[in-house]
Amino acid sequence: MSMQLYIIIPQRLVFISLLISAALFHDSTHAELQGEWQTTEQTTKIAYLTSWSLPHNAVSLLSKSNADVYILSFARWDKSGRISSSNGLLDLPKASPKHIPQSYLTWTQLAHEFPHKKMIISFGGQEFEDIWDSMGTDVSIEKLAQSITQLLNTKFPVYTRTSMIGKTLPNKAVSNAHKYSADKSQTSCNQCVYHLLGYTTLSGIDFDFEHSTRLTEKQNGLLTNLVKLIRKKVGKEKLIALTTYHVGADPLNCANPKITADCSFIRHDRSKHHGEVRPLLASTLGVFDFYNIMTYDAGREFDYKTAMANYNSIIKQASKLRLGVSINRQWGPYGGFVMPHHENVSRVKWLKEQGFGGYFLWALGASTELRDLHSQIALFNELSGASEE
């Protein structure tokens, strides 16, 4: 079956509980052994990378990031099982292209220049929550698994660009990428010549399993069948991650305001998502490589320590769990909330002490706080340093 990729109209930045992600490495050089990521005491550092609002010198800036894994935002499937992505993220360029989206250039050049850094595509999120409604009805699980497997095996061409007068533009992927310098006079690329550098592939997939209404047991079961089938097709050569709600592993009775034991969110008006993914977690043990817990929602009202303990009570492998942090505005019971940076640092230190495998950041790229990418990366690297203390 041929895979077709379509362009989705550029979306606004949606600050919701997000996915995503990572895996552990065998040693300090981030080596990968036969496709299996080994668990050690090293903390995995993951960042969601938006497909929108990326500057033209994004590769140069991201080369200075300490991230081990980038989760690319976002992709979806339609009712016939065809895969598409945000802002041209996965759109294969035509021969002799005259234009390539910045989102595509950024991740493919990063993957080509830094092969030890993993590039994972995230399916779902708030913007594409309708994909969970189509599973098992309009699109069969077998057809969808085949389409996703083909995507993971796709060789994406990596291009660099030069101006018509031969001057290399600032995001050219070359060795010693940390030496890049932004050339503000060459940002529009109206007259570009693209040169093929080689090819790269995705390192894996992430399922950002969330919905505005409560996800059903049927949807849990369908996603279980899908990930098991994909794992059977790709073996251990590709990573499969799950990103999901902060309250998703709470006991089901936490929906009752009178119950407080082991509940991570205990306001009188409880979340509709308490315990929502427990069936999925229990039925996929050993299938997902890691789990991203969106522990940045709800501000200080949310007990992230209890949430992580609830996930660990089911997974029983703390090294596979990733704590979510955010430098952007998130949902809070009293309105939008931005977590103070010192609190994020404290949480990252805590997760290392507790034996959890790492953390993920929402997000690098677009920013609700109008931070440029350089400033965002600086904050991410501070978290990285704290995680290794």
C-alpha cells in the first residue's frame, strides 16, 4: 500500500497536556544496542519540538540543546488510514524542490547531523483528538498499523539550501554545527538551491492519547491492539511511546470528591479523566518503551508525586516513566498557569532521586511567553544540568 502524506494548515499553538517521551541509553555516549534502549541511572532528556514558529537558524540553535530525544508535533490519520502532519512536517519533497517547509528541514537536518539524537513523531494531541474516534470503525487496525509501519520505514531525503549566489544559508547541516551563525540577510529563501545531503528515518512514534471527553474502554482496547500490532511489525528497532493524562492512572474512585486516598487531584470538582488509561497500561506491559506523564497541568493544585506513584504501581518499572514539565502556559483550575522555573528544576531533581527514567519538556519552538528559541534552549539545558546533579 502506498503511503500518502498531506499538508495540514498551520495550526495555532495548543497548550494542553501533551505527550511525549524518551528512552534510556546504554552509556554516556548514548549508544543504542540492537534497537533496544538500555536502562541505566542516566536521565533521559526529551523535548517536544513544535512544527510551527521555528526560526530559519533552528538547526544551529538546537545543536546546542542537551536533548536526547525530540518529539515532533504532530501527525494524524484520517478515516481511510492515510497519514498527514502539521505544517509540512512529514511531506516528502518533490524532485528538485523549490520550497521545503522549515519544519521538515529542521528535523531531517538534525537527524542527519546528530544521529545519536532520536526523532519521534507524535500522533494525536488536542488538535487531532478525532483520530481516536475513527479507530476500529472507519479505519481498521491492521490497515492503520501497516500505514504507520511504512512511515517508520520511509527514507526521508535531507536537504540543505544555498542562495542563488552560492551563499550557504544559516541552517545548513554540516559538521561542527555549533559553529553556525545566523545570517539575518538570508532568511526568506525566495531564491534557493536545495542540495541533497542524504537520507534519514524516524526513530519511532508517540501516541498522545487524550480527548476532551473521557476516553472509553473500547478506545483503550483498540489502541492496545494497534501498538501490539505495530510492535510485531517493527520489532525492537523502533521506539513506541505513550503520552497521557496526569490523572490517567489514578484509582477510578478518585472521580468521587469524597475520596482522597491515592488521588493526584483532589479539588471538589474532580477531573473527568481519573483512571482513564489504566486498562491500556495494564494490557500493554512490555510493549511501550517509555511513558510520558503530563504532570504540568493544574498548577500547584496537582500532586505530581502521587501521579507518578500511581503510574508506577501499574508499570512497575520506574525507569520507563517520564515526568512532564513545561515552560509554557498550561491549564490551571484558576486560569492559565506558567510553572516557575525553580519549581521545574526542583521536580527534575526529585525524579532522579526517585529512580524515574527522565523528563520531557513542552515545548521547544513556539512559546506562549514569547521566548525566542535560544532562551528556551537555555532553560532546557538548566533542567538537564539539574537532572544530572
